[in-house]
Amino acid sequence: MSEKFKKEHKEALAAVMQDAEQREALAQILVEWIEPGHLTNEFAGVMLGTRALEAGDALVKKIRKGIDVRTLVPGAVHLASEITISDRINFVLDGADVKVTANEWELERGEIGTVDSIASEMRAKLQDYFVTKVFTALASVWSTANTPNNYAEISVSDWATGGATAMAAVKLAIDRINQTTPGVKVIIGSTEAMTPITQFTAFWPDIASTAAYHTADELIMKIMADGWLGKWYGAPFVKIPQVWDNIEDYNALVPTDTVLVVGHDAGEFITYGDVKTKQWTDMNPTPPQWMYEIYQQFGMIIDNAMGIYVLKITG
């Protein structure tokens, strides 16, 4: 490389680095980031009813009673029912916060990526947090200590075979939820936890198999797209794709030892208001320290705990 070319190259690079937008674009080109997979809030909606409330919306779930139907008697003055309202339960809001920092030299060199890519990753992490929060909360509703009816344990060896023992455990859970709710909304767990029971729930096309159940190719596409594994005994089976915090630490975010059987109207998850952002630079240290923060309020109500059945896979 000639000295003239080196000089021109340095001058061009310096000109680019003086412009913030061009500097970020250059960083995006030079650095390939290994992004972890992420969950979507759709999985929270699969388990519970979900709503995005705005500031000022009511946080109380009310029950209206007293609207009765009676037999009409010609010529009679029929009884009127008095309508009563009772506050069933209210949401207690919690907050989730994601905050990062870096010095401006690191930003300028593109060592940590662009501001847009960092903000996008932070929002994805917030979604991961909500989904795992819902799953963990539902999984902890019941245990051997507080109910014999909505909780069962099955050994990992029995579960892994997907045989008669696993089938009997799942059937018992479905029967229980059908007694306590309008019906099973979903049976859900991580991919690792759900895969063994596909031996009797997922109807895959297998020409060599003697099983009577086969499915169309479009249903295979649905399985791949949104985690739908099949339907058995009237209940849909859905897997949550496993995600990890990052490729180095490799901590799984979705529990692998729990399968949930959730009935309709078991509870509700809400976000309250938009995702708020804060961005500023602390000028006291040298170089200055850049800060970026996002946060959002959320709440969850489990108003029919009897509509949740926990299958615990033990070692």
C-alpha cells in the first residue's frame, strides 16, 4: 500500500468519524454482532389474557351481578333484579427497567455497536423478561405443599419416553382444568420439556409409521412458525423456543422442568403505558459516560388459580 494511499485513507476515515451518523453506520458495517434469540409477547398471550393499558385506564376488575332471567307470566308485574357491582381484584403495578452505560470513546470506536442496535436489544430483553415472568409466576402457583389437585410430579425418565405414564399425567391435568375452567387454553413448556410428549400429541406425517394420525404440510409450517405442536384430548400443545441470555454465558431463560396446563380466564397480564426512554451523558468523568435506560410498568392477576395445573419433571 503506497504512502499516498495510506494518507488519503486516513483523511477519509477521519472525515467519516467526525460525523455521528456516518460513524454509527461504519460501526454497523465493521462489527458483526452475535445476537441471542428472543421471545415475543405473543407467548405471554398464549398463557394469559393480555392487554396494553394506557395511563388513566382502570386497574380494577369488577363483577356485575343481579341480571336474572325469569319465566314470563302473562298479566303479572315481574320482579326486577337490583344490579350490584363489586370490586373483584385490582392490579398491583410493578416496573421493569433496563439500563446500560458506556464511555463515549467506546461509542465512537463502534466497539459496542450503534445506539439503535443497543436500544433494539434492550427492548427485546424486556420482552424476554415479561414472558419468563409470566411463565415463572404460573409455575410457582402450586406445589406439593399447597395442593394435591393441581400439581403433579413425574420422573424425567417416565416423561422422556412419552409413554403411558406421561400420557396418564397429561390426561389427568386436562381433566382437572376442564372441571375448574371453561376448558384448557394451552399446554405449554419449553421445547426441551414439550418434545417427549409429541410422541402422542404431535401428528407428524410419517409414511413408515403405522400410527393413524398424519398431518398436512401446512400444519407442519404452523408448528415451525408459532410453536404449535398438535392437539390431543381436546387440548392444544405449544412449545416456547428456548432462548439464552447470550452465546458465552449461555444461561437458559425458560425453565426446562415444568409444563403448564392453563385454562381459559385463569388470569391476565397487562402493560401499563408505553415503554419510556431516558438518554443522557454524564460529563463529570473523562471521557464522558453515556447512559441509556428504558422502563415500563406491568401487572399480572391470577384470579382463578384453580385454572392452572403444574406438571413438574423431577430428576
